[in-house]
Amino acid sequence: MARFRFSAHLSQLLLTAYVGVKVSMDIASQIVELEKSLFRSDVRSSVSELKSRLAPEFREITSAGVVVDLQDVLERLPKENGWEAKGQDFEFSFIGVDVCLLTYKSFHRSSSSCKGKYSRRSSIWKKYGDCWKMVFHQGTSIAV
């Protein structure tokens, strides 16, 4: 079960409390599902699917501290095989108008390894017209 934490922006405060929470819950659910879709091999192996979820200005800071851009991701992810991940403890908040932050913990591993890694992850999502796209992502390895 995903957990949601909400912070409202001035434009959202103009909505009634009920409508504001419902809209936020709908957006939060949508963002969590988009994030989780990036765990799936059918999405990770498809340049068009990745482009539909990642903004042109996308940047990522890898767990090794390397900054990569959209082109790097489009070249690397489709070549990965046997990668699997699960996310938990999702927290969502608005950080601007049509911009939100999603944080969570993940477990991921490759099929060539019995061991996996836990990470704290954060993603910033921005609305482009009717679509939400990830503009930033960072994963930091953690011990459990």
C-alpha cells in the first residue's frame, strides 16, 4: 500500500478541501504508477516508452554519483537484461505548480545475482500538457 504525504500550493488551496485531496490522490496514484512502470522490462527496453515518461531535459544522478541525461538513459536501459525492482513506502508532495516529488525505497537486482540492493530514490515529475514526465531522478544505495 502506497503512503502519500501532500503539501499544497497556493493554486490548490483555492479548491475545496475535499476536491483538493481527491485531485492530489488521483495525481499521486498516477505518478506512483508511472514510476513503477519504469521498473518493467517492456518499458525499460523500449526507447519510445522511455521517451513517453522521461522529459527531454531529464537528468539522473546514479548511485555512483555520475550525472546522466536522457540520451545516456536511452542508450543504456534498452540493453539491460534481467533487471528487476520493487518499490515501497512511496511519499508524494507538490513542490510547485504541476511539479511534484516522489520518494520511496526500492529493492533491485539483476538476474545474474542472488543478492540485491536497497536504495532510497527520489524523482521529480513535471506536467507537460496532459502528460506527466520525469525530469530528475536520484538513487542512493542504503544498508538494511
